[in-house]
Amino acid sequence: MSSKSSGPEPLDQQYVTVKDEFGSPQMVPVLHPRWVAQVNFLPYHAPPDPAHLGEAERAGSLEEWQERMLLLEEDLRWLLQQTHSKFWCQTIFDESLHSCLNSYLQNAPRSYDPHPEFPADMRQKQDTLHRLFFMVFMRMATHKESKENFFTPKVFGDILYENFLFDVPKLMDLCVLYAGGNMAVLTKMIDNIFKQQPNYNDDLAEVGPTIFEVFDNIMRKCGLEDSTEPQKLSDRQNPPLEAMSVEDVRDILLYMRDSAITLLVFLEVHPSGCKVFHQQNIVPRISSFYESVVPALEVLLMDRISQDTVKTSWVELDAVLSQARGMLVKLCHHVMSTCCLQPILENSDSLEVVLNYVEDYLHVMSAVLSERRFLHDLDSLFSVEEDIDLILQACDSVDSTRTDFILGAVDQAYQSFGKVKSARYDGNGANHASSGNEELMADGIGRTHGNRVQEEDYQDEAALEGLEGACAFPQPSGVEMDSLISAVKDLLPELGDGFILACLEEYGYKVETVINDILEEKLPDKLQKLDRSMKRPPEKKTETVETTLLSQRANVFAGDEFDVFSRDDIDMSKVFKGKRKPTAVNTKKIIDEDKPDLSTLKEQYFNYGSYEKVPEEELNGAMGALQMVDDYDDEYDDTYDTNDVGEMDADSADELVKQNKAEEEYGRQFVTPRVLAGRDGRKEEEDDGSDEEEAQEQGGAKDGRENFVQDPAVLRERAAERAAYKAQRQGRKGQNRNQQDVLKGQAKGQGQTKETVHSRRQKEKNKSSRANHNRRAMADRKMARGMGPLT
């Protein structure tokens, strides 16, 4: 064979050149029946149950099944090893492969079915086949394996649809078989199939009427069909529910459970399908079916359990009914959550969209309010109150009358069964069951009275989560306990209340289990030893603690070390009246005993305050003074040491020589600090000060700073100038308004003039030039008016 083109083309567009029987070349597509290999794929059979086989035929049946599965395993491995073109030729045109794949989807054991005890090699063989079938289906759902091996998307969808490689029932069976540990991969597979072939959406819409027809057939078979037309007695061929055999009831219950679980798991894998079923009002239809069939089947099973001597079959069917109940309720809540509640959270920004989804949820809930049993079980597994709280948080414009009416209907549903809706238990799981839900949760899904289904056999733990009855429940209240005891005494009046209470506590307050084990004499040894006429022990009276005004007080000092109302051991040495006399502080004791670490720092801090004493004869010299200046004294204020105070008086030649010598040697003129000058230095300063005063009297101050006491004549002249300026401003008041009035403006809400707006802007701009921004000048003014420090 030779390929027509060398570039990568879709498989549906590839052709090869072959020679016919006459030797002439002919173009044949790659996808053609002539490339199909002659392989006969055997159909799959479920493994035989060793418990139902005799000793003679057990070994032969198991060996035959293993040989068949070995051949099937070899064929599947060969199929997966084929190239892209050969795999699809075999998949499309081999009818035996179609039958093999369909047989596995139909006959493979489900995760929720009880598994018989197989040998280890048979279980391993089953797991291997389970994986190989999944790999085949996964390759069939992939339209592009690599850059060279791919299909045109539209042609790929047509191939799947026209050759019936996939259809909606097959996809549902795939979800039930493989959703347990391959949820993500399975979701991607099914989404790709629906994306490439939109016709599957139309087929999915046809599934709803089919399911509703199944429910109608079940009701008709049970004699519970609600028909508005009169029915002839000759037309009623099905026996009533009470006359059914065990096999007939088993078929009905298994059909209910399989349909509910299959549809639920499919919608969890493919959430987009919830919209299709929601548009067909699946929740009201299921609730109506639930209300009609479930109570009738419960009554039938309870009667058969109490009457028949062989109770094993009926007890197993009771567990199947509990599973079917839980799955139907969870299916309805999943549809409402996906179509109503989740969009509310996702579109919380758009109020109009949220209101549409809220209205949709309230409409669905209003349609099921008349179904009391369904409403009770729905609230038991999924709190309706929590859903309504979520809606109220997302949208506060919801009509409270409608929400209160729904919550009231839920409470009435509990009361119609003689139960009181209690506070929901805050457990670890997502679903919090109330105390009145013993039937559905405790005795229900996944558990039986005699033979219990093993919980570890469930592969789809996510789909069955919260439905196995593994939740813990709070202890019933007094009224609920009386109701449970009376329910047992109605059937067994000879038993005492105390004995019944002990049995209920042992069995987790499960009335049906207690009655069954008492009738079959299966009570534990510790209950067998009790007196069956034992009376109920009196309830313990709780001691009431008298509350006083003192015990109710709330104070920030309550309970401290001086609270005389709450304690008697108060340290009176810390209590004194009036002002406490100061006590002498023993510094040496603190350093030596209380804080020994301080002694290591004593020497270091001692060096900070020590200096070398200069001899008195060297104190008058320039070098001695500079040496003293270098010593640090923390009591000395050196703020103005760098400023030149006064003038350099050149009265004598000796002083000029000393100053010039100091400037040449040290780079600056020498100034003796006041603290080191002594009395002679201070006298010289006083003399200098008197000379400066004389100079100021003659020619005024030379440094430009204000004097301590100014001339009164100068002060009077300044005051006259200020008065004249003020009078001048007041004289123009008739022409312009006062600045404060301009800033104040009109009252709020009446608008402001341009002058007011301009004045406010100028004030905001120039306010930094006043207030506390000229501290030095104002300090000088205070000192000039005698408000400075006293010397």
C-alpha cells in the first residue's frame, strides 16, 4: 500500500492505492471493512456465584469462566496494541466487538451489589478485565491521539452516532461502573462526546419520558396507579401489592434502586444534563412517585418481616428499599442544587439573574410541599432551612412569606409522622441528619438487619457519601423517648419500660431492630440477663443553683486578688489606707541579690563618668582649658558652644596674641566655657555685659535681637501704628465684608459666592505661614516681655 499524500491528514480523509482482482489500481479509504481482522471477540459473562453451585459443578464452572476471560483478555490487549487506523476499522466494522462491549456494560458487577466470595485469582482476573474495557472505551471517546493520528471533529461525532458506538444508556452504564475512581477522566470523556455530537443532547431529552414511564409501570404493577378514568375490573390483571411474591418485590426494588443510582451518578459526571431533566420537572415527578410507592412498600416489608418465618430475604429487600429511597432523594436535591443553588452563588453580582434562579427554586419547592414523606426525607438528608438561608444571604428581596410557608410545611411533615424536628447535629460530614430520621439514615442505606452489605465494596464513594447511615445522632429528648418506648410496647406489651429503654440504647434507638431481635431471641448477653419486666428508672433531677444579685454582677475587677466577694485568701500586706509611706530602697541588695546581672555592668558605666583631674596651675592655660573641654560632662549644656557670643575685643596686645595663636594652632578662636571659667571668668563676662549695655545706650544693639526690656517710647510708637492700621481696615468695612464673614459664607445647601470660595482656597493655601510655624521669632518676643527664664 502507498499513501496518497505525505502530509498529516485526518483519518477520515486518508486513502490508499490498491490493485483490484484485475490488476488495475484503485483508491480505497483507510476506514474500510476490508481492513478488519478476523477476530471473534467473546461476550462477557458475570463470574458465577460459588454459593449457588454444587460441589460437582463448582470447579468446572469456575475453570470455564477463567478460560473464557483469559481469551477475552488476550483479544482486548491485541485490540489496544493496534495502530490508529486498524483500531478504528476494527471498532467500527466488527460486530463481535460491539456485542462484547455491550455485554460487559450490561453484565459487569455493580459496586452497590453484594459481592460473592471469589478466589483471589478470579478477583484479579475481573479487575484486569475491568481496566482493559475502560481503556478501550477511553480510546473510542478520543478523536485526537497525536498530531498525526486524529479525526475531523464533525466526522468523529457522526461515526460515533451512526455506528452506535455510544448512546445515552451506554454512557450511563459507564458512569456507574467507572465513576468511583475515575471521575475526572470520565467527565472529560463524556463532555467530549456531547461536544463532538450534539445529537446526544436530543437523545438525553428522550430519557426523561422513558424514566417517567418506568415509574408509572412500577406504580401500575403495585396497584397504586393514580388514574382519573374509571377502570374495569377485567382490565386489572396485575395482582395487588400484598399478593406479590418475594421475587416480584425484589424486581421492583432492584429496578428502582438501579434507575436512581444510574441517573444520579450520570448527572454527577455530566452536570449539564441536570438542566435537561430540570426542564422536564423531574423533581415533582419523582416526589409524587416517592409518596405513592415508598410507604406502601415499607408497610409490605414490615408485615412480611413480622409474619414470615424466613426473614432473611425480606430484610435484604428492606436494605435495598432504603438505598433506593436515599438515591431518589439525593437525585432530586442534586438537580435542584445544580440548576438553582449553584447558579445563585456563581451569579451573585447580577441581581436579576439571581432572582430568576431563586424563583425557580421556590417554585420547585412549592410543587413538592404536599408530598409529606418526600419532604421529611429530603430535609433529613439535606437541610431545606440551610438552602433557604443561602438564598436569603444572596438576595434579601425574597418574599419572606413564601420561605416561611416552605419551612412551616417541613415542620408539618415531621409532625405528620409523630416526630419533632430538632436542632441539626453538627457532625463531620456534609449532611447533618436530625434525630427523627432513624428510619432512613440509621436503618437505611447500605445496612441490613441480618446480612449487612459491606461498605468497603462501594467504589463510588462520592455518589453514595452520607447515605450509608454512618452518622451519629444526639440522644432523643424525653417526649421522643416516650414515643419510641410506646412504639415497642404496641407490639410487645409484656415488656417493661426499663428493659425497652436499655434495648433502645444498645441498638442506637432503632425501633425495628429492637423488635426484630427480641422476636428472634438475638439480643446480646447483657440484655438477656436483664429482667424483661424492669421498670423505667426515675429521671435524674438537675439541681437548681440559686442565683443572687451578687453572682450576676459583671465587673472588670471580678476574680482578681483583691475581690473579697469571690475569695477569702487576700494578702493584707498589700492593702493599706491612704498614701503609702515610701520605703528606703537598698540598691546594693537589689544589685547583689535580686538582679546579679547588673553587677557586671557596674564597672562599664563607672568608666563613663570618670575623667582625669587637671592640676590647678594648668587650668589657666589654653591647653589645660582645651583638655578640660574634651572631657564629657552630662550636666553641661553645650547647645550654643559653636556660636560666637559677643565681640573679639582687642584691648591689649597680649590677648590678641593669645587669640591669634589659638586660631593658628586649632583652626578657630578659643572660647572658654562658662562652667570652666571660674569666678574670674564670670566677673569678666559681667564687665563685658555692662560694656555692652553702655554701647546699646549709645548706639543700640549690634546683634539685631530684641532687648530684655524695650524702650517704652518705641513700644508706644508701635502701638499707635497698629491702632492706625486697624482703624483703616474698619473704615473699609462698608465696601468689603469682614474676612471671617467671607470665610463663613452662607448656610449649608444655599450655595457659596465666588468670593467665599476664593477666600477659603487662599486660607487653605497660606495657612502654613502662620500658627506654629515661626517659633523662633515668637520666643524672642516672649523673652523681650520678661517671660524668659530667670538668671
